[in-house]
Amino acid sequence: MDCGIFTSKTVLLVLSLIFWAAGVGLAYVGSYVIKSYSSFEEFVSDRYTLIPAAIIIGVAVVMFIIGVIGCCATLRESKLGLGFFLIIIVIIFAAEVTAFAFGFIYRGRIKGDIEKTMNDVFQKYDGLSSETHAVDYLQTQLECCGVKNLSDWTSTPWFSQHNSSVPRSCCKANTTECTGQLAQLSLLNTQGCEAKLDQLLQDVLSYAMLVILGFAIIKLFGMLSVCVITCKSKKNDYQRLYV
């Protein structure tokens, strides 16, 4: 068997298997990005930052079916099947490139979006509202306090109305004696939440972009392999995988 044909078929069969695994992997990545953003939705008003995740999940939905089509087309040496497989690979490749571009664009807008909304949310903290639950969750999960730092609480209504104290969600983990009083500074988290949330969301989006880039490169090799097999076939040099 021609080395080029054998290599191309092997690449396509491996690619088909990767499609099955990629469907699961991309679905997880997309869900992880959405979950991460949803957990802090009170602080991220720009919903367009979820576009890359939505594209990833959309691509994952068709991955498994396409993997089956690619495998069958390669084993049966079907020109029609391989042609359809190539079209699907090109479409998915374009979707992944689009998702990567959106991720790159919105990655730079995260910090500004957080700055725009976080101060307002912290000012609305009253111990009962939805903003209160969002702030407590943020400060507990990221082990932070305030927007820039702990001192930001001194300019909020909560601080003046509660005996010059910060919320207990500012307390360090496993410190049951913490009451939120500034006199217990050693028991409080002092680093602000803005920088930590920005870094978290940047890391999540960067992770998603790396996954997208990796799969896009694989699709590129798949397109080249289909082209090699098609060109060989036109020269009547197409040999069956099994004799």
C-alpha cells in the first residue's frame, strides 16, 4: 500500500476516534466555562464573553456523529463519504477559529467589565439581597475581601450600619472566632476580589482557547489527509485498507 495513502487513512481513522473523545472533552470545556462565568454573573454584565463557550458546546454536539461518518467513509473508501467528512471538518475548523477569535477579543474586555459592575454590587450589599449572596460567594470562594482590598468596605452602607465591620465572608477559612471587626485584621482576607476574579476568568478563557487551538490543528491535518486520499484516488492509485 502506498505510504501516503496508508498514512492518510491512519490519520483519518485516528481523527475519527478523536472526534468521539473530543465531543466529550469539548462539552466539558464549554460547560466549565459557562459554569465559571455563571457563578460570578453578578460581576460580569457582558454576556458576549460566553460566545466562545456556546460555540464549543455546539461543535461538541455533532462531534460523535461526525466521528462515525469519518470512520465508515475511510474504511469503505467512499469518495462521497470522504467529501462530506471534509466539508464537516472545514465547517468545524471555521467554528473553532471563530471561537478562538471571540475568546481573544473578549479576553481583553473582562477586566473592564468587572470594574464596571463590581463596585455597584458591593454597594448594594445588605445581608439579604441577591447581590449579598453573590458577594459572599465571591469572597468565600476566592478568599478575598472588597474590590481592590479590604478597605473598600469602609465606604459602603454595610460598614457604617454594622459597627464598622466587614461581612464574615471576608474571614479566612476555618477561623470560627472571626466577627468581621477590623481589630481582627489577622483573621481577615485583605486582598481585593477584582484582581482574583479577573485572573480566574482569564485563566478559564485561556484554557478554553488552548483546547480550541489544539483541536483546530488536528482538523487541519485531517483536511490535508482527505485531500491526499482524494488526489491519489483520481490517479487510480487508491488501494483498499483491507485486502
